[in-house]
Amino acid sequence: MWKKDSKNVVKLDRRILLVGVSLVVVLLIVFLTSFFKAPPSYYEMGGFTLGTYCRIVVSSKKGSKVLAQVMFNELERVYKKYNPNDPSSVVSKINNSNDWIDIDEETFVLLDAAVRFSRLTDGAFDPALGELIRLWGFDKIAEKLPSRVPSSEEIGEALKRSGVDKLELDSQRRRVRLIDGAKLDLGGIAKGYALDRAYQVAKEVDKDCTGFVEAGGDIRILGPKFGSRPWVVGVRDPRKSDSAIAYLYLTSGAVATSGDYERYFEVGGVRYHHILDPKTGFPARGAISVTVVADNAVTADALSTAGFVMGAQWEYVVLEFPKFGGSVLMVTEDGSIRRSPTMVVYEQAR
Ligand code: AMP
Ligand code: MG
């Protein structure tokens, strides 16, 4: 009896040991795989739209490739809808009429935001400079750059047909009217809007997706790299395309830059670029590049254009713009770098 019992006990011990060892091995595997979990892989997609090169870098459990395509389609949709050079666009429809035009909710909200940024920046940002931009020849993005400086008479005439005061919005009946021959040009805000829309459609599919979407250097962050790390965005040296003057570490929000190097021509050693001062009708002077970090890309885009126009008042821009939701990093004409105190937060690696 005793012998038999002792045999069983030994057998039982072995079994317990085997189960125990297997359990430890399984737990070890679980621990190691969770510890060395492969980081999410990013799908990258690039292409031309919004009149510039756009890039989408995204990771989603719902399918990164499909999500990138959905986002790219949204960029294209916004571009087609608000491109003043596309005869079928909403902007062309508004520009070709001198009467009230009924508009959809999306267009109303966008125009309303443009007017709000115009008021906020004392008219520096102006969505109704179409005539002035056309006179300078900066309207045809696909064609070659202009090379003639308009006369003061021509600029005076174009100014009479430009300006946000000639843009009327009727919120009751959701319609818009341009008076005195004014024309819309949303080039200073449309890229930001498209980036925000691409963000929105991505989040509707997968709220946990991460990555970013970029249009000609303006960026909307979808979420932190590998779920926790910041994306590092280099701020281009406005006079040396291959070097950076600062690095921004972003896990959310957006960044936009307006610079005099983007579209310009030179006559007699003077650079004439595409960001016009609505007060003078000439390319704005004072800044050569303005970068704005904000919660969303529309704010970053509109404020970077406005900050550029107000470059001569750089102190106002760097100190006041944070109150409008944008931190500023500006390079003034003499090459000095001026920044909002709030910008420091984004310049520190976390
Ligand atoms: P951005 O690169 O965002 O600064 O936008 C520049 C584009 O905005 C130009 O190519 C014009 O289409 C348009 N634009 C030029 N001057 C102004 C201005 N003062 N306010 C708003 N948009 C402008
Ligand atoms: Mg802009």
C-alpha cells in the first residue's frame, strides 16, 4: 500500500512540476511579447493636390492604406471645391456673380472663419484679395511665375476691387455676396482647412489612428508616433532650403509656415512674393517666414499668413497671436528669429 501510494505521489509531483513549468513558460512568452511588442507600422502615401506635394503617414488598426486613400480623397475634394482656377468650384461660382449666392453649410462655416481671422488680425488676413492676387500674377499656381511689377495705378485700381469689406455673409439665409467686383481667394486658409478635414475623416474611421498629414510643409498631426512619441517637425531656414532653424516636437495639433521663398520673382534685386499686404497692395515686408503652431490647421494657416503680413510689427504678432490660439516663430527681414514665449513648449524634446 505504502509503495503504491508513494509512486502516485511521485507521479503527482511530476505532473504539478510539468504544469508549473509550462505555466511559467507561457507567462514568460506573454511577458516578452508584450514587452517587445512590435511598434505600429506606418503606411506612407504622397501625391500632388492642393497645388502642392502632399504626404500622408498613418497607422491604423482599421487598415492604414485604406485610411490614407480616404484622407487623400478628402484633400482632393476640398481642393476642387475651393480652387478659384477651377470653373466648377464653389469659389468660381461666387466670384462669377455680383448677386447673392446660396452656399452650403461647409462653405458658410469656412467663409465665416476666414472673416473672423480677418477681423482678429485687423485685416492682415484677407480672403477677398482675388483681384490683387490676379494683378500680381500669383493666381495661376500651375503656370510659370510672374515677372512684372504692376504700376501704382494698377494696384490702386485692384485695391478698389479687393478687401474683406466687400464680402457680405448672410447667416440667416446662408448666402454670400461680393460687391464692387471683389473676388475670393482662399489660398491663405484652404490648405489648413483641407488638412483639418483629412484629420476629421481619418478620426471618423479610426479615432485611435496616429501619424500626420502634410500639404506643402503645413502639417496636421493625427496622433503621436508609436502612440507616445512626438513627431519632429523641422522649421525650414527661409534662405537655405536644406537646413532647419528650429525643431518642433508635436504629438497633436498643427503647424503652418508662410514664407517669401514659396512663390516669388525678382526685379532689380527686389523680391516680390505671393503674400500681399491688403493695406498697400504690395508684397508684405518685415518678415521672411512665419511659423505658427495651433490646435488645428485652419488657425495655424490663417495666422501664419496674417503674421507674415504683420511682420513689421513682430512684437505684436509674437505676443498677441497666442491669445488667438497660435504660437509664433518668425524670421524677420534682418534674419533675426522672434518667438512667442509659448513656442518654447514645442521646441523642447519630450
Ligand atoms: P500662405 O502660404 O498660407 O501664407 O498663403 C498664401 C496665399 O494666400 C497666396 O498665394 C494667396 O493665394 C493668398 N494670400 C495672399 N495674401 C493674402 C492675405 N493678405 N490674406 C489672405 N490670403 C492671402
Ligand atoms: Mg496661410
